[in-house]
Amino acid sequence: MNALAIAWTGYATALGIGLLIGAERERRKGSDGGPGVAGIRTFAVVALLGAASISFGMLQLAMAMAAVTTFLAIAYARDTAGDRGLTTEISLLLCLLLGAIAMREPPMAAALAVAVTVLLAARESIHHFVRGVLTKAELDNLLVLAAATLMVLPLLPDRAVGPFDAINPRSLWLIVILIMSIGAAAHALLRIVGSRIGLPLAGLLSGFVSSLATVGVMGTRARSQPEQTGSATAAAVLSTVATFVQMAAVLAVTHLGTLRVLAVPLICGGTGAALYGALWTWKSLQRSSPDPIEGRVAFSVRNSLLLGLTIATVQLVSAAMRAKLGERGLDMAAGIAGLADTHAPAISVASLAATGTIDTAATAVPILIALSANTLSKAVLAGVSGGRRYARSVVLGLAVVLAATWLGWWLG
């Protein structure tokens, strides 16, 4: 594409941006009943002004920005109708910049214009959500989550530190963010469909991210809100369904022979988890009491940090055992690694079978040992986070799932 064609593409994109944003502002101007500071024609002209200015250089773009800003300030000062906000004025300045960007990156400018238009058009929905739906406690939680993700995470080193090089600060903080995110997602589902369905659904979906973290999050909810213990139990056990699904997926990618060996145990374990979780979901559905959800926080920052500390302790113990015992056998190594994660040792064992280092038939036991060790970590976390009642029901469910898995191996 020659330079002239590129230029015309940029101008056409800029014109489209101005018309798109301007159309939304024109409708808003009409619905508000006032004359408005700018409509569709003004936005289209300003977008083309930005495109033309940047064609001559940054100085010309700056001059155009200054001129438009001055005109907007005069128009705003002359309007005595009341406080109408600055949305249209800021949007006009942004339209100028998007017109300039369109000359260099048309797809990016167009995408940003669509995002801005959607944001402007959703004014009533956004205002209603922030003022009428979102509580102050929930907003505070979201701000904490944003700070943890955008401020703290970039500052943490991405390398192993501490005794036995067991802890990666960045990875550990990601786990804490994950725990907070699971809590927020579960709370959102609670607000939408209630705890009797929302928590089990949240647990099942969150299990694909981290079943271990989900067990801890649901434990903190069961401790703080005992009336939701049944739903939290269902969520915790259903999260293990995702563990079996993910296990099948990673084995299929790593070594199909290993997947064939473990097909029956995985099906039995996953089915056991699904049935146990469904039983507790059904029991929760029998409750007639309303869900006391309004006004509560999405997640507990303190409990999220404590859960992260607990998981870090598991990682440290696992690394210490590995350092002390060494690689004294595949089964022991898989069990130690399984305390912190069940998929990594499964991939390692399957990789050995794929390269012919071990026989495919010998892969089942070490992988099931890793799964058992991970189940032990979940049981400990359930007791630490949720108290006796929650731990008793969850540990029973985990025992049923683990027994079904080993029974599947024995029958196979």
C-alpha cells in the first residue's frame, strides 16, 4: 500500500471515529433538552482536524489541541444552565487525539473509539450500578484488588527466594490475587443467583483456575457466614471436578498412553466429585431461608493473605522435604511435588513415559500419589480456613473422591 492510500485510510478512519462518537453525543444532546456544546458535525470535524494536524507534525497537533481546549473553555464558561459535567468536552479532546492516532494506527484508533462510544452510551447503566447496586464495602474490595494487581504485583521480584528457594514472591502474590478474584467472582454470582446456586457454580468455575485456592476461599466464607456452609461445601468439592478435567487435558497433550492408563481412575474420581457436590447443592436448594448477601464484602483481605501464607507454607514444606530426601524414587518425588500442585508432577511423569524412560503402565501410581498428596493439602486448608463443620463435610467429600479414584485404578 503506497503512502497516499495509507493517508486516505487514516483520514477515513478519523472521519468514522468522529461520526461514531458524535452520533452518540448528538442523541445525548437531544435527550438532555439543551443545546449542547458539540454534536455529530463538531466531532467529525475535530477528528479530521486531529488527523490533518498530525500529518504536519507534533507541534501542529499541540496547537490544534490548545485551540480546541480554548474554545471548549469559553463555551463552558458561557453556559450558565448549571453543572452539566465535562463528559462531552473531554470526549471532544479525545476525539481529536484519536483522529491523530488514526493516521498511524487505524485499527487501534477505531477500537478505542468503539470502546469510548460504548462507555458513553452506557451512562445510565453505569450510574445505576455504581450508585444503586455496588455497595461501599464491595467498592473498597475492588479498589484493594486493583491496587494488589496494578501497584503491588509489578514491584515484586519474579525469582525464587528464601530457604530452599521455595518461594517466588511474584507467583505467591499472584495466588493471593487469585484468591481475592475467586472471592469476588463468587460474590458476584451470589448477588445474581443467590448462594444456593451461585456458590456451587463459582466453585466449579474457579476450580479451573485453582482448586486449592477455591477450597480456602469457600472455607473463609463458611466460617464468616455459617448459613452458607452447605453451598460452600458443594463449591469446594465441585472445584475438584475441574482438577480431573485439567488432568485429562494435560495428559492428552503430554502423552496419550498415560491418559489411557488413567482414564478409568479420572472418570471415577471426577464422577464422585460431581455427585457429592450435586448432593450438597441439592441440600442447599432445600433451604427456604433468604440469602443474606446485600451489603457484605466481596472477600476478606485478611483471610486472603492468610490463605496465601498457608499455601506458601505448603510450598516451603514441600521444598524442604525434597531437599532432605532427594529424588529417592518417582513415587516419593511425585508425592512431595503434589503437596503444592498436582498437574506439574503428572506432566513430569507423563513426559518420562513419552520419552520411554519409564513404562507407560508405571505412570498411574506416582500420578495418583501426587493427586492424593494434593488432596491432603486441600483437607488441611479446609480445616484451617473453614472450621470444624466445613472441614468435616469437605474432608468427607475429598475422601470419597480419592477413594473413587483409587478404586477406578484397582478396577482398571
